[in-house]
Amino acid sequence: MARKIYTHNIFRGQRNQSFGQSSQIGTTYQETVQFEEAVVLDVIVNDSHPSYNAAGDNVGVIKFRFINSQQYLSEESLNEAFPFFANISDYPLLNEIVYVFRALNRWYYMAKFNTTNKVTAQALFGLNAGLESVPTSGQDSKQKTEIADGGSEIKQDRTAREERLGETFVDKEGVYRLRHQEGDLIIEGRSGHSIRFGSDQETEQSPNMLIRIGPNPDPERSIDDSEFALVNEDVDKDLSSIWIVSNQTIPLTFATVGSDTHFESMTEKPGTLDGNQIVINSDRLVFNTKGDKFLASSFLGTHFTTLQDHTVDADKNYKSYAGLNREVRIGQDYLITIGRDYLLEVARDKTSKIAGATIHQSEGNHSIVANKIFIGSLKDETEPLVLGEQLRDFINQFLNIFVRNAATLTLPTIGVGPLNPAVVAQITALQTQFGITAKGSAQTQGFLSQNNFVTRE
């Protein structure tokens, strides 16, 4: 299968020579790679650039001018170079200086030169203007180097190109170089982000990795009023931080410090954040799983403290388990809304302390089922409740005794006399049946409840 050759893989003046092919066919090819400093005139950083090609394979390509060997050449005659590193995208800005060399039949460039010792930009403004074509009769250097068609605003405007770093990028103030410690490896971006592969100098060089996005706007600087000042990361004041440390104390200030809710439910509140840990600090944290579960596991405990709301929502089941105690304290209202059934299972005791009234409203049955039920006390059994059906049966039988023997209950003319012995026998039998002959027996039989008790006022 033939290999596809793009036009940018062919050098100027060698358009019949493919990528990687030597001009010395059949002979031993040996060439010493030479590097030369070049100033960057244009950079294709993404697909919004006018020179981004249809194949999309020229991202990172720069137009450059050799500082020593391409003085006074028109811009149309200048070459383009590809980034040397394939997996690290660190493209230069306009007017920055790079090393350019020729290999595999095309130009490559290395990383930008450190010309300012800052982390934001390394531009040498005005350098390209001094290397441009000398004005000739009827045509000045601007006209010779201007791209008439398809060029960006910067490419068409020499003044803008010579005084700017790119289409939108500016040299941001307030971005300082991090203070380096012995043995550190630090990667710093141009806008105030950094990754430090460092160590804690106070704990036997314990390794750490500090990630910072957005620097502290008012840091403690090594030199006041200097753009070359050195600063340290600040886990509290940097805009977003991830600190991954070992055997190190992190001076984080919790957002809830000073409030009544700060670690209120914790029995062992942390004094310092020390040891092996990962601390994330920002204005907002978002954890999202697109297709599976979110799992959190902790050896000693999980603790949430907030100055405002704490909510848990679930489309399906919500379950919680506590091996020992569960405690809920509510400052104001406590509302439970159940769509269907509500089941509460307690292995041992449940106690509810209400300062005000307790109201239970139910459109259906309201049942209280227990071995013993006490109203007004916790365990006083001296006053059992009366069973309704048993009491009604007793009263009915008692009244029937007198109704059936009404003819024998007339008072004699000589005064009050004894009841008919037959009536007395029936009342005695009823008394025995319902257990009211003695209070001691009333606790276990008759129409008095064995399970429900009330305290009499």
C-alpha cells in the first residue's frame, strides 16, 4: 500500500523528495544536525487558525525566521517547522525564540528559550522587525511581508504582530514563579497553574505533589514590586488546589471554622491535618458518575459539615445502617414525607422526647402493638385499663340478674331485708367470673387489661 505524502513533508526546492528520503540515493548518507535560533512569526494552535489545513495534521506548526541566516528575507520565503515532541503540546507564542533544526527531510523546533526568566512569556518584541526586508523603491518591507489573502489579523498587521503574543493571549500580571526547593520538579503554566513534584523538607524528605490552579491574588513575595518575585503555594488562598502528601501537615482552614456546626457531631475532632492525605480545596467540588456507581469507603469515619443545606435524593431505595447508635438533632422543624409505607424496626429501645404537643393523624387505622403499653408512665402497672367488650358483658350480665329476679327484689313492709339467696348466688358467680372479688386477682383476669396500663391523676 502506498504511503500518503502531504505537501508540508516536502522542503522548498525539493518537492520531488518525499518525507525521510535522502537526496544521495545509493550512497552512504550522513548529515550533522545543526540547530539555529529562530523567532516565531505565526503558530497554528488549533482549527480556528486560517492556515489549518483540510487534513488537520499541521497543528503546532510555526512559521519562523532564523535570526542569523535569514535576515532581510521576505516572509513569503520563510519556512514552517513542526513541534519536535509528539506527546507534549507546548507551542510557543509570537515573538518567542525556539531552536529549529532539520531532520527527516523537514524542519522541527524545540521548546522555547527562557529569555525573561518568567513563567508567562518569553517574547523578544521587535526582533523580527529588525530582520525584515530592507525597503525598496515603490515597495516597503511591510508590503513585501504582508499576506494579502487568508491571513489572520496579526499576520496582516505587522505592528500588531510585533507587539503581541498571539490572537488573544496576554502576559498576565500577578503570575509569579514558584519558590523551588532542592530536588523539586516543577511544571508551571503561563496563566498561574502549576504541578510540583516535591518533598517536605521537615519530615525526612517525604514526597508530595501539589497542584495549583489559579494563584493567590495577593501572595507573600520574596521581593515586593517585582515581576520576578518567588512565591509558595497557598492551600487556602490559591483558587483551586489538590495537595497529595505523605507524612506532612497541611495548613488548611476549614470553611466552617467559627460556626456552631463546625464538626459538632464528631466525637474526635481533628486538631491538625497530618500524615498521608489528599486535600482538595476550591469553591465547588463536583463528583459525577455517568454510567455506574459512586463508591466511598472510609476506615475510621465519614464526616460532613456545612453552613447551609445537606440533602440526599434517590430515585429508588434509600437505605442506611448503623452498627451501634444513631443520633439526629434538629434545630427547628423535622418533616418526614412518605409516598407509601413507613417501616421502622428497632432492636431495643426507642425514646422520643417532645417539648410540645404530639399529634398523630391517620386516615386509616392507627395501631400500637406491644407486650405492654403504658400511658402516663414508663412501667407502672397499678392501674390497668378496662377491656371494653368484657366490661359491657359484665354490665349486661349484672343487669340481667336483677331483671330476671325483679319480682323477688321488692322491699318488705317491715324494712330492708336480705336479697333472695338465688340472686346472691348469681351475683357471686358473676363476681368470680370477672375477678372482682379482690384487687390482686383483678390484674390477671376479668375485664381489666393485662397489657395496657394508665397512671391515674
